[in-house]
Amino acid sequence: MNNKVIQKRPRGIYLLPNLFTTAAMFAGFYAMTAAINGRFETAAIAIFVAMILDGLDGRVARLTNTQSEFGAQYDSLSDMVSFGVAPGLVMYLWVLSSMGALGLFAAFVHTAGGALRLARFNTQLTTADKRYFQGLPSPAAAAILAGFIWISDEYQYDMQFLRYIALILTVSTGLLMVSNFRYSSFKDIDLKGKVPFFVAISVMLGTAFVMAQPETMLFLLFLGYAISGPLITLVMRKRKRQTRNT
């Protein structure tokens, strides 16, 4: 008689973090349906909502100790919908469709860049430097496009002029996602520790500025983050050269 005990794998999935992931994916899906119906400002806001929910699912999983391989893969699929497909489609329906095949190509570059970025991220989870992301994170890339749509719709800018800027931004975000530029992950920031009083005041003022003009401030913040990648990479390469020469 075989006395070995066969251990069965636990079935089922963790509900709480996957609820946030599902909500993030729904926000991305809703952005696409809103754009199809011509409500582009709503579509842009929905992408930002997806960003918030996407940031919460991982934190909830860590706080409740409910991380799983299923959750990681499901999160990647959700990111592809919300930050790869949705921004590309919304941009195309908003203004790029008027540029024919060129606009279609630009929207696809962003979508494909998002897919490649997520695939590379998943394969480098155990080897990558936790302090940096390789390539622009897909939520930040989506935020640039959503912010540009939101601010343009808010101030009613000329669409004929905007389409060329939209084309450049859409292609640029797609290429930055698959680039080798390093972006700070901010994971080395200790949120639990004490900070000087002026830091707390600065955070409060910064939040107030964003709340007062969310469309403008969010676009500028994520655009600045996108530009920081090449700058960080150049500084790091310069330091390495100086170290070798000493």
C-alpha cells in the first residue's frame, strides 16, 4: 500500500486583488466604448481611473499576502487592455483616423509597444533592478495620451494642428515603452518612515495643484516622467565612463 500523501494544489483564486484588476480592465474597456460614442474626455478620465485601480491591486495583494502567479498574469492582461489597446484606439478615434494609414500605424505602434513592454517586464521579474524600469511603464505611456486628449478637449484646441502632435506623442510613447531607457520605479521610497515637515507641506501643495487643474498637471507630470528616462540613462552612462577612467 502506498503510504505517500498526495498533496493537492489549492484551487481557486484570491478574490480581493483580482477584483481591483477586473475593475481596472473594465475602466479601460469603458474608455474604448466612450470613445466610440464620441465622449473623449470621459474616455481619458476612465484611463486615469484604470491607472489608480491598477496601482491598488498590487498593493492590496501585498498587504493581504495574496500574491499569486494567476494574479500576475491577469494583471498583465488587464494592463494590455487598459494601457495598450485602449489609449491607441481612443487616440485613433479622436484624431488619428483623419490621417488615414499613417494614423492607424501610429495607434498600432503604441499598442504593440505596450504588448512588448509587458512581455519583457514579465520575463525580467527576477533579474531586473527593482529601483528602475527598463522602458517607459505602460500606465505612464497611457497617461500621456489620455492627458493630452483631456487637456485638448478641455481648452478646445484646433484639431488640425493637434493631429500632428498626437501622431508624434502616440509613436513616441510606443517606442519609449520598448526602449532601454531607465525609469525610476520609486520603490526605494520609504512611505512608512518619518519625513521633514516641509516635505509633507510640499506633497499637500502638489496634490492641491493637481486637483485644481488635473488635466494640465497630470499631462505635464507624466510627460516629465517620460523625459526623465533618457536623462537618467545618460547620467548613469556618464558616471560609468568616469568610473572606468579613474
